Amino acid sequence: MRLVRFLPTSGHSATPLCGVLTGEDIEVVTEGSYLSGSPQRTGGTFRLPDVTLLAPCAPTKVVAVGLNYRAHADEFGEAAPAKPKLFMKPSTAVIGPEQPIGYPPSAAQVDYEAELAVVIGKTLHGGGREAVAAAVAGYTCLNDVTARDLQKLDGQWTRAKSFDTFCPLGPWIETDLDPTDVPVSSRLNGEPRQSSTTALMIVPPLPLVEFIAGVMTLLPGDVVATGTPEGVGPMQPGDVVEVEVGGVGVLRNTVSGE
């Protein structure tokens, strides 16, 4: 099942709607049931060409992990962490598919980072693997955009990861996915840049969520970004970047000036 958040292009509503996407048909569902695993249809329908897709959830926080692929750690000359190396991106960084990524004037190098993202559907704090699996609503694509020069300058990651538009998310949530071995890739202006699989993660997706839930409460709509493989690199204004996760889809954004 694919879950979408959207706005009708014909102006039916200024408030985002939620729906289940089948082919090019969207059945509207109630917001309260959207991530529940049993979305309640309202009877309303739209066609995909007649809507603007938004980020498929509205997280209170995005919890991410650095260096979760050994080859990515190697390309930066870093040792693989003994425990997940967590950081956070603010909700204000989240944008949806086809929305522009801003290039901050304070940054000299802005990089793409393709990732599988886990979307939380039920409040989760602590608990074992079964509780984690029950709390996950599904999976989507994420671009962990990073001002690489500021990351190196600051010696920590908050500023470099947190600019508005630095967390493209989408295009939808896929609820029926086994995350243990799915391809994760990126393209810049149509040219392949990253290509790997979640099977090469140091900490797989569900154990990673379990680790994070032992630290902080995860709320419905929150997102866990599971790390990027090797091959990250810079983007420039005018570039088109695509993140693809097998079994989910393609997240496409253009880089703009500030």
C-alpha cells in the first residue's frame, strides 16, 4: 500500500489531504487513520496528475545516523562507529518531491546523500523488535542534504544538516517492504552517483529504530533516516538530484539558489 499527502491542484483544499495511492488513483483517507495501518476511506478520490504531492508525513523530528555503511565511512577516512552515531534534522528542513533545495549563501559545498527512511506510525519508546515492527508505518526515500564545508568547519553536524529544504522526503510511504536488502541509489542530472543496498548497512533499519527508541520517544509521523552509502558528492544550483529506493520509488528535486 502506498500512502500520500497531497494538495489538489484545482484548489479544493488549502489543507493537505491524505490518501492511498493505487496506480494513478488516490482514495482520500482520514488524517487520524493515515499511518495507522488501517486507513479509513472517506469516499473522496483524486487522480495523481491532478494533485501536488507533499512530503508523505509531517515529522516532529527526523533522527538520522552517520556512517552506517562501512564503505561510506571509508570514503571519509572514518572508522565505523561502535554504536549508531545519531544526529537530528529539524522538521523545518522537510520538503516534498519536486520542491527546490535551497543553496545557502553561507555554504560552499552542498552534497546529496541518498537514504532509506523509516516512517513511524505509532508512538514508540523502548520495547523490543516486535514493538518496533508494529510501530513502523512504512518506508520512503530521503535526501540527507549536507553543507559539507560547514560540517568540517564546525566539527559537529547541526548547522550543516539543518537548513530549510535540507530534508527532501517522498514521494510516498510504501507500507509493504522488507527493508533488509533493498537497493539505494542516487543520480545527479541523470548520471549515477550512488548504488548500494541496505544489506550492507552496519546497523539494519529495524535494529536502528530499536536503538533510537531506547533513547527518545518516537511519535507518529517521525522519520528515521538510516544512513547513506558511498558516493556522496556536491550539487550546484540548477542540478537535478534523484534518490531511488527499490520497492518505493524515486524522489526528485532541483537545486535552486537561496
